[in-house]
Amino acid sequence: MYNPVYPFSALIGQERLKRALILNAINPRIGGVLIRGEKGTAKSTAVRALGELLPEIRVVAGCPYSCDPDQPQSFCGQCRNRADGVQVRLRRIRVITLPLNATEDRVAGGIDFNLAVKTGLRSFQPGLLAKAHRGILYVDEVNLLDDHIVDIILDAAASGRNSVEREGVSSCHLSRFILVGTMNPEEGELRPQLLDRFGLCVEVVSEKDLEKRAALMHRREAYDRDPWGFIRRFQAENDNLTRQIVSARSSLKVVSFPDHLRRLVSEICTESNVAGHRADLVIEQAAKAAAALKGHPEVTVEDVQEVAPLALAHRKRETAPPPPPPKHEHNPERPPENPEGKQQEREEHEQPEQDQAHSEGPLETGEAPPSEGPGEAQGNSEERPQARGFDSADQFFDVGETFKVKKFASPKDRVFRRGSGRRSRTRVAQKQGRYVQSTINRNTGDVAFDATLRAAAPYQLKRKNGSGLAVILRPEDIREKIRERRIGNFVLFVVDASGSMGARGRMTASKGAIKSLLLDAYQKRDHVAMVSFRKDDAVLNLPPTASIELAAGLLKEMPVGGRTPLSAGLVKSYEVLRNYLVRDPTARPIVIFITDGKANVALGDKKPLEESLELAVRLAADERIRFIVVDTESQGLLHFGLACKLAGAMNAQYFKTEDLKADTLLNIAKENVS
Amino acid sequence: MSNRPVYPFVAIVGQEKMKLALILNIINPTLSGVLIRGEKGTAKSTAVRSLANILPAIEVVKDCPFQLLPDSAPDVCEGCSRQECGCKSNPPGPVETVHRGIRVVELPVGATEDRVVGTMDLEEALKKGEKRFEPGLLAAAHRGILYVDEVNLLEDHVVDILLDSAAMGVNTVEREGVSFSHPARFTLVGTMNPEEGELRPQLLDRFGLCVHIEGINDPEDRVAIMERRAAFDEDPEGFCEQWNEDSKSLAEKIEKAIALYPQVHLDRALLYEIASYCLDVGVDGHRGDIIILKTAKTMAAYNGRTEALKEDVNAAAELALPHRIRRQPLQNIMLDVGELRRQKQMHPEASA
């Protein structure tokens, strides 16, 4: 141990986090824990500290797969062939760190290079998944882990074994591990399958109590000044914890789970509307561990209640929305062609969020398109004093509520391109990006030395020629790296800022939608630009930039008012896109139109609407550009569906403002589960 | 590198906050770095590079690629197959150590992952048929300063690596057939121009301190900048000679502060002051508290005191909090922390 580790018992607060980790140390069948939370809340510190507490287990001495001497039926090939029986060794349960830069060959394992060169034998060299068997696999910032590594882990976690077929070796070994991950949700969410693999989930927040904060500072500073001395001071407490874990582990087998509690568990799970049955199983195992820790022979209701929130936090789905007021009262003569079932209840209002806020009011049961709806009132109340040379018709609207937006990305293709970001995955031609695989095809000159050497290794005995080199490479051995990375897209926002958008708080909702898209753009490291059109002209408010903050600031300041020069907006967007594509011909821009499509100013002599649709078709001719139209029109009595036509002309994806919201399938981690 | 003199740190005009933040980090490496935000041409990079002149010396094993002290990391030495340092010589003789200045290792924006974390040593593999770890920039930066110019333009996956090792103080390599880990505790110094995009929150939080700098508007200072720069360009050696005394006295002051730091005391009441400061302005996590505490004590040591005062705490908060204050999504980074606190104290309901 060359690196001091902050002692577990010196952690202040974060009781749920500590509890979840200890329960996992007692009962590996809980299946790990995901720690979500803001930065600087001892997430990683706690996990690393846990490594110092873990008890010892019996393993076969010298076995790279940590075979259990008490289970000869599941021995690995080597252990099975040990003629003189196996030697047993005690060692601490390991915490294996999976670094974010890990490559596939080290995670799953690959050919043993040293052995291959010396003996010409192809044998398997175990990777991290072998090391992590019967231990903890720990991924810091797990939400940043590369997709193909996640796939390998999911595969192993699901089957409990790791099968490797690569580089001419074939192997399969047990790999049962406790998956522990930490993440900061600000950096993006986890894939649902991976999320479900974590038995428990803890949401950590910082302490608000002054006393605790002060104590925490004091301890941390003392630790940083003299780590080893600090660790010694807490050694006794740490040892005590270890003893508790050891005794709980041994009594775990005899802890019983009464039948009536099974019903309680299933009721809790049904109530939380969880998908699948993993939650039930996890609660049972965790409750047993909790009982064992207390030294009880039987699980009690309290144990279940204690662990249920941890198991449900990340599995709980949004319960069905509160039943809307009966239809007939509301809008009896609704046009039957309204497509969506549940959604239409909400869309008949201009703004669902604000309506909910006002839902107590008696006026609310009135007709859907009131001329002075609550949205309008709010919009006006945010209006600023006229200033800065905008004319009196200009209005300013607040930015509405933000939400998580649906995924959208350019389709992955075989084009190699440049850039960086997180939205679309692409192969990259430069010698940058993450090295994901090697290939026998040669065209980039980006030699994958490790793969090349591994390819050449088995032939070295035959190739020996006295050159003094240990490894002789032939051209046919050469492998090249395939690198991949996500690139951010260029996202152009084209915002309708005409007077019609100001009506009934439409702009507030639209701004909320734009801001949500911007937030998404930030997480995906996109470049953004913004064009707005109103009165007679379209302007490029924001030239392409990576500074999303700039865009957000601009959004707030954007004035609304005047007529709708949609054609001008289209032309302006074309100019911006053309310039961008000249600079980077492989770019795949995404253009998001936020408009109701009610064009009423033309550039030429044609009718405004006709002209704009024609322009839209021409704009869409470039296949590199993807279009998304966000329709801000209300689903009222008067429904023009013009934005929908625009979307049709451009072959664009069409959304209503409300539709943009991402599926709330997995409602992440709300503390108040029980 | 050493043959071309660098512009002396002490000759930089103005930008006191930035200079202070850098000095504090030298005195106390556990402050974990500083982020310098500002427009172009404000001596950001010059300041970092010029640190070389005033950095204190540390003891390292001669030729050790991991900048270790003897016996400090037996695991690393076991896995390391370098011959130069003599750890592995047979019989194991006394290991030679040298005293040398702390290093500033520059991480170029275009650096590839394998150069940053290290990779398989190709030469060794071909000649001897053995896998050996070739250390990367993180190994070189251990116990030193890792400097990233334009840190906001750094590739995402390189940022991930930095986060990984900055958090643990260990660089774990599991790639390209190599499995190795070695200590990598460094002071992270980054410069950026916020117009070109913001940093990721997680990385932002790894910088202990954050300073925002602007061009200097005082005509007299501007003239001084021009004069000094011209003098330096004309005769670098002579210019450095001229500032040598000042450099030396600063270096001495820093060494004194390092010696003094362990004795600095901070009153318990001030701990509460720090905690309530952070709660008032709204900071995520506890790193802000801890950094303020350390910064205040370091500041006291730098000023030759053994007692940290309220002023130290306030000044420390100005350095430690700007990038930690909880922001509305997409809001800009707050510049004046003290002002914000006064505002929030006056209108507590507005902060809710």
C-alpha cells in the first residue's frame, strides 16, 4: 500500500452510503451499489475506504481466478488439474479499480504475450474481470465509461462468467463481482441496463449541519497534513467494523426471511411501479444482511423498510400521472383526429406546467383556448420596461421550465471525421480518440503495437534467426488501431421570435424547451449557433461556438414581437450551415426549428407560406443536415398544423414542445420512496 | 529547456490574485491546483512557466521515472523494470537520491491517451520479448505541477483520465496489454479562455482555486509591462540577472512558509465561519470547505503568521469558491464571491 487511504470510520455523515457499502460487504448477492451525487461528497473516498475494511476469504493459492477451495465443482481448469490437491490461502476481498482508459484486452483478458514469445504457446492471460471474481469491481465516474467496455461488463454481470474469444485464445471463467460505481449526474446518465445491474443506489448530498461541516473540514485537513498518523488514530475503529462485518457474514446463512415479509416486499415493489423482479430479490438479500449486521436471527419489518429505499431509488418508475379532469367537461367537441391518447389531455392547454400550478382555480375548467389564459398573464408579468431601443411591441419572456430531452444523434456511419464531443459516435481518422479495437486491415498507419506483438508472439520460436531481437515482426503481423470517439454535433437553433409566439406564454414554454436542448447540447459537447427571425428579418444571434453559456444568456435576452419572416429564417440558416459545412465537410449538423410555422412575410412576390415551404425543400436537399421541427402551436380549436407541413417539406422529425421530454421510464433516485 | 531563460515570475506586473494562487499552491500542494480564467494575453501561461525559478526542491531517487522517494512505493518498484535508478541492482546497494526543483510538466492539448497515462514499451518488447511499462506524463508530473494550457479544449477522454488520477492520486493503467499502477499526485494548473466554452463541472471541481484575470487598465502598468517585456526579449539573461535577487527572496519566503505551515492554527470559531460561508453562497459538496480551510492556513503561513485570521478566510473564499458556487444551469461563473454572500445574507429568501 503506497497510497494512504482515508479511514472509513473517520467519514462524517453519509450514513446511507456507509450502510449500503457495508451491506454489500456482508452479502455479495445484493449486487453492488451505485453512488450518485454532487461533486465533493466523499463518494469515491468512501468506496476506497471500504477496501481497507473487507474481510478475508479462502482462495486457492496461486489461482489467478480466485477459485473457492470449498466449491471444487466450479474450479477453473488449472485448479482441477492440480494433482496434489489445492493449497488454501486467506486473502482480503479485493477492490479492483476499472480505470476509464481501460482497453478491451485488459478488461476481458487476452493472449499471454510473454509466454507466447518464449514457448510459442497460446495461453490466456486473465484480465480485470478474472481479478474481480469474488471481489468488488469499482468504476469511478461510471457514467463516463465507454460503451463497448460497458457491454463486456454487462455480459459478465448477467451470466456470472466471462467468455473470451479473441487473438486466437478461447477461454471462459467465472466472474462474479460486486459492481460499485460512482457518478455525478451532471455529466450525463447511465444506460438503463447498467443501472439495473446495481443492486442498491444511494443519492448523496452534502451535509447542511454546521457542526458536521466543521468537524469534516477539521478531519480532512488533519488527514492531509499527516495521513499515516491519522490512519493510525482510526485503526481501532476500523478493526471493530471489520469484526462486525466478519461476524455478520458468518451469521448471514442462518438469518431467515419470514414469508409474510415477502408479501410486504412485493407490495412495496408494486407500489413503486418497478420493472422486473430484481428489486424484490435485492431487498430480500439486503434485508438479510441488515439483520445479520444487527445480530438478529430473523429479518424484521424495520430491516425491510431500511433497505427498500436503497433498492428502489433507481428502479422506481414514474407512477401514472394524476388522473386529469373528465374529458367531457373539458372539451366535448374535440376534433376526433387528435392522435395521442393520454397526451391530449395535457396538450389542450397551452402550457401544462403552468396549468398545473393554477389547477386549483375555478376558471381552469373553462374552454381550452381562452384569450387571456394564465400563461399570458405570466408572460406579461415578466415583461421588462421598454428600454434599449426595442420598440413597444417587443416583449421579453422568462425561460420556462427545463426538462430532460429525448436522445437524438446523427446515425453512426463509416465516415471518418474529426472533432470531439459526446453526441454521435464516429470512427476517427486521426491518431486520436479512444483505441477500441485492432484490425488486420491497414490504411491509417496507426499501428496497434500491442495487438501486433500479440499476433506475432506465437510464431517467435519458429522465426528465431539470431538477429538479437527477441521478437521478429513480419508485415502480416501488423495490426492497426481502430479508434472511436463521440463527436459533438453542430446544433443550429432557429427560433421564431414573432408576435404569434408571444401569445399565451408560448414563448416561455419554447424558451424552456430551447434551454433544455441547450443543456443536452452541453452534456454532449455540441457546438451551437442560434438564428432568430421576427419582423422582416432573420439575424444570426450567436455564431457557432462551444460556449453554451453564451447561448443561454442570449436566450434570456431575446425579444419577441412582430411578424413572422419564416423564409428569411430559412435563408439565414442556410447561410450559416453552408459556411460551417465548407469549413468541416464531414460535419453532420442538426437544425432545430422552433416555430408555429405561421409565415406571413415573404422575401419575394410569392405567398409567404408557399415560399417558405419551397425554400424548406431546397434547404433539405443537403443530405448531411438533419432537421427537427418543434411545433409550438397549441392544440386548440383553431389548429393550422403549419409547422407539421414545414417538417414534411424538410423531411424533418416533428415534435410538439411536450413531446421533447425524454421518456420518464426510470425516474431516478428520489429520496422519498417509502 | 534550461538553456533558454524564462521570464521571471517576480517581474510580472499586476495580476496579484493569480500570483498569490500559484504561490499558495506551491506552499501547499494539497490545495490541488488552480484554474486561471481570463482573456488572451494576460500573462496566464507566462506566469505558470516562470514558476520554475521559484519552486522549492524535493528529494527524489536519481533517474526514477516515477519521481519517488526511496522505499516510498515498494509495489511500484517491484513492477518497474528500469535499471537506471539502482533499486534493482544486484546486490541492492544504497539508492542514490538527488535534490531538484519541482517540475512543471506541460500537457499539450493534443496529447494522446497513451502518452498521458503511459503505455507498453515497444523497444523492450521487441528486444527482449518482455512487456514493460513506459511511463507517461502523469508519472512525470508526480509530486510536481501538471500544466494544461487551454484546458477547456482538452479532449474529453483525456479529461476523464485526469479526473481519474486526480481523484485517487494513483494512475491505474489497464490498456494495450499493460497492467500497472503508480502514484500520480500532482498540482493541476490550467488556463482557459471562457469564451471558448466552459469546463465540465467534475473537472472544474478538481481545481482547488480559481482566479479570473483581466487585462490591466492602468496606463502606467501597461507601460511597465511593455518595457519589461522588451527588455527581456532583448537580453533574457541580463533581465533575469536583474530580477535574481527578488526571485531568491520570494523562493526563500516560500520555503519559510512551507516550514511554518504545520504550525498554523485556525480557531474553531473560524471553522464555523467557513462552513456558514459555504452554506450561505450555496456550494456543492465539501471540497469548498476543505479548500478554504487549507488556503486560509497557507495564507497565514505565507504571511509569516501561525494564526489564521478572519481576513485569511475571506480571502481564501474568494479564491476557492467562484467555480464551486451552485449555478443555475448554463449560468456564468460568479466573479465576486464576497458580494454574492452579502446579497444572499440581505435577501435570504432570494437564494432559496
